Amino acid sequence: TGHHRVISYSFGGLKFVVRHETDGYVKTLPSPDDRPRQTQDEAILSRMMDTLSVSPTTVGHVITGSKLSMCHVGKEVPIESTLEIKTRAMTRRLEIADVAAQLWVSQTPRLARAYHNKGTFQKPQVEDITAEVKAWESDHEEGLKRLGGLIQKIVSIARECAGSVAIKYDVSRDQLQIEKTAAAPTLPEDLYSRWDNTGTNTTQPARNGHERITDTHSSRPKRLDDVPFSKVIQIGVDKGFRHIFRNMPENLADYQELCRSMKRLGTDVLQGRQIRSLMSDMRLGKDDYDPEERRTFSMKSIARDSAFRLLYLFLDGAVSDRNMAYEATLFVVSHARIFKHKTRKMVLEAFNAQFVASDKQRRILDQWQTKWDSSHWSNDLDVTTDECESDFSFDSFNSF
């Protein structure tokens, strides 16, 4: 869990609403007369949030079927008091330049650098780094202008798509990719209606028996219930293709139907990758020990996403080299600490459905399957755990 703030500001000719995590705040506050007045952007944002709020003492207007409720607790903390906490080993000093971009985006004015010696921390000092962040902004003016232009270009492309788009950064290829997606609505439709002040709103019965709102002028995506496994596909697009294994039955016929649905929806699963690049991505899941921090690093999420891409490649009939397909399959089935049981099982079944293994290859694959059946590895369900959900990251600056 964490505390998140929502702020609004203008940048590059666009208005941004930014949610960011805040580590804490300082108790010493300026007197009420000295505090800056609420800006116009903050006032607009406050009114927008108020439309979503239900007072604990008064009953507001709630659209039937809404499952969202909000209550006000605690007290408002001004942004001038918020701070970011960074931890480091004594041998790795943290420079302002290392965190200035993050603090600039979140408009966080204070920083606490906490240093430890083999796990024992010194008392950190809270610093006001407003001037340093402003200096960073001046030094990076040209880069920020390019960033503003890039965001405007992304917005322009998204509008041309007349629907939902996904923006992804491909680490292995160092590419920013924008692709159209057949996404389900991000928010409940009753919430969309609070912002849709234009257009004609009509109601029609949904498949679950409840009424749903259709806006004839809105560009938000419609339901895709007629496409098999559309909800599972959307989970994979939003969270990573590895999540598909966790939400699908262990039936190869269902995966074949899922792959056909992906083609029907135009989902770009491979993003230009072939089996060699998938092998490289899967190897990123191996542990890499850092002796200085005494921690193990890996990129398991990339490896697990690539395992699904491998299955998709097999079922699509896009691999003709049996030996190369075997090597990729063997890597998956033999690395239980990277790939969970469902992943190993379905990749192996997809390989068996497309290729006739040699006697030696079959004997080795059968040996690994026997190990699954005789060990706890056969029961490591693909549930949502810390290990499954994310790779380890020492810094909190991993979302920018």
C-alpha cells in the first residue's frame, strides 16, 4: 500500500492530471496566511474530484449500479510539505541529478536521503530542494521542449486512432511503440457519464442484465463480449502477456481460440520479435547477484511475457526450425524459478502440437516433466504474488 496524490499543471500547451506516490511529509507547516492560495488548476481538479465523492453525512446523487464509494478521512497536506525518501548504501551517494526528473514530474519540494551501513541507517536530513529542481529544469529546457512535442505527437496519433491505444517502451529494442487496442472501458460507465457533458446519452440493456450507457459522441471503446477471451486479452495488454497464463484454463484448444481472437482484434503480440529475440528476452529472467547491495536482480516479467509470445509463435505456425523451437521450449520447462507451472505446461503442449521431437529431445523433455510431477514445482500456481507481479527495484524511481 502507499499514499498517492493527484496534482494538475500545464506543460507543453497541455493540461496534465498526474498521480504520484508520496513517501511522507514534514510536520512544520507555514502559517495559514503564508500558505499560497489554491491555484486555478487545483480548484478545477478539486471540483472534479468532488463530483466523485459521497459525503459520509449527506446522501449525494449516485447513479444506479455504481460500485465506487469515497469517504473523506484525515486532513489535507499541502504539497509544500511533501517529501521523497531515497535509501542508499553508504558507498553509493545519491546526487540530486539522479532524482531531479522524478521530483520535477511530481512537483515534490523535499528530499530525505537515508544512507545505511550493512542495513543500519543514519538519521536522514530533510532538504528543501526546490531551487535544485528549478535549476535542473533550466538546464534541461531543450529536452523538456522535445518531451512536450513528443507527448503532443502521441496525443495526435491517439486521436487519429479514434479509440484506445497502448504506449509501450520495448527495453530490448530501445523503442517507443504506440498501438491501437480493443480495450474495455477503463472506468465504470457511470463515472464516464459525469464528464460526458456533450453528446447523446442513451441506455440499452447489457448482456449481464444491467443497463449500460452508450454515448454516441464518445470515443471510449465499447464492450467486446462477442470476441472469445477478450477480457483475458485486455488483461494481457494492460498488465503484460504473462498474466494470460494466470487467467486461462490449462487447455491448449482454448489457447488456440485465444490466439485467433488476438488476430481478430489486431493485438500486436510479437511486436516484431522472432524466436531468437524471444530467447534473449527469456534469459533476462536469470538472477544476477549484486555483491555490493547483497541483493539479487532479474527481469522476470520480461522473461514471462516472452514465454507467452513463444507459445503464440508456436500456435501461429511461425517457427519452422524444430531444433531452435526445442531449445526455447527446453529453456522454459527447465527454469521453474522463472516460469510457473501453467507457463511451462502450456509452452510444452504448444511445442508438442506443432513439432515432432527427436527421440533424444523427447527423452529430455519427459525427464523434466517427471521432475514436475515429483516435486513441489507442479503445484506452484500462477497466482498473484510479489515474485510474480514485479521484478525487484531498489529505487522508487521506476515508474518514469
